[in-house]
Amino acid sequence: MVFNIADMESFKIGVESEDGLTRCFDKNSTGTTNSEGFITLVLKPLAKAKEDGNYIYGVVKGSAINQNGTSSGITVPSGRAQEEVIEKALNRSKVKIDNIKYIEAHGTGTKIGDNIEIEALANVLSRYTNKKGVCAVGSIKSNYGHLCEGSGILGLVKALAVMRYNTILPNINFIKPNVDCNFINSPLYVPMRSEKIKDEYYCCGLSSFGLSGSNCHVIIENIIINMKIY
């Protein structure tokens, strides 16, 4: 769905950036920025993709979706529900925490939303590891803004790009962390420069949350042998 500028002006709900920049997880973030985009991906069974000789960008290992239910407001996410959906996707994937090298967060750039999301992610990861600063987290919204209904699939493209080039990309507009995100005591960190992934096998996580309270998390693994690129 594409909105014209007049529609977007009337749709403001109090979480918009003051200067048009989205600064996910940053101390000086003032909110999110609406944007537009169109993305198409092909989802196929792995065996069929191999049979057809497709280039395979990644493999879905586990996914989950849930709902916040009653909350204190449309712009206030539920950390409890986020933890539940992340852990369910992780359990379904049967992936070890140490193999997750990057998480593409929902990361809208709102201080309360970023804080709740980072806390939820950290709480889940901390149940399986006591290591600090071992999993990168970022958000494509710092680059492109919020595609609304298309934001989740754009985040998926970012995660697949990480796998395509075996490189964790820096999170732009990030200078000083939002102190409420508490990265110091977290398994998570925000990358400020490109980082090459040296592991042959690894996975990425992806979160996408809706204003209506729907939450989704997906675990994707890289595939070592690709057969054809178009």
C-alpha cells in the first residue's frame, strides 16, 4: 500500500523523527521515518530450489508469530510477547545460540520501542549464553526508513545480504547507544564498521512487529553450496 504525502501527514502518531533521519538504538534518536518500497522474494522448498538450479540466498530454519493482546497503547510494544516469539522461533529452528552471528531487529528508532526490543532479545539470548557482545544487531530502517507493511521483508533482504557477502554491515546514524538499551551487559552489540563473518556455517535472526500487536521472528541459515546465480 502506498500513501501520498497528505495521507502520511494525517497518519502521524507521535513516533516520527524530527529531522527525517532514523537513528536506531542511538542516544539522539527522535523517532522513525516513513518510506516506500516494493520487494518480491521467492519462497520454495529447499529440495525443489536445488532441483531447479536456483541461487539460494538462505534457508528458513524456524519461525513463529504471536500477538500482544491488550497493551497500553498502539506505539508501546510488549517485551513479554517479543521474548515468547523469539524463543519459540529459536526452539523450532534447533539452532545453537553460538551460531547466530547477526539479528536484523525491527528497530524503528523510537526510544521506548528500541529499548523494549533490545531487552527482549538480550533476555532470550542470555538464557543460552553468558557471553557479552557476541551477536551483532542492526536495523535497515536506519538506511531506508519504515516501509510499514513492507518493513519485515526489507529486513529479510538485509539479513540475506549479510549471508550473500558473509559480511555484517555497520548500522548508520549510530554514534552513541541509547543508555536504556544496556548493551554493556548484553550478548548484543551494534556494529559500527563492516565485519567479515569467518564461520563457514552460521545463522541470522529477523524480527518484525506490527502496530496491531502482531510479532514475528524468523531464524535463517546460510547455505554453503549454491548452484546457480542469475
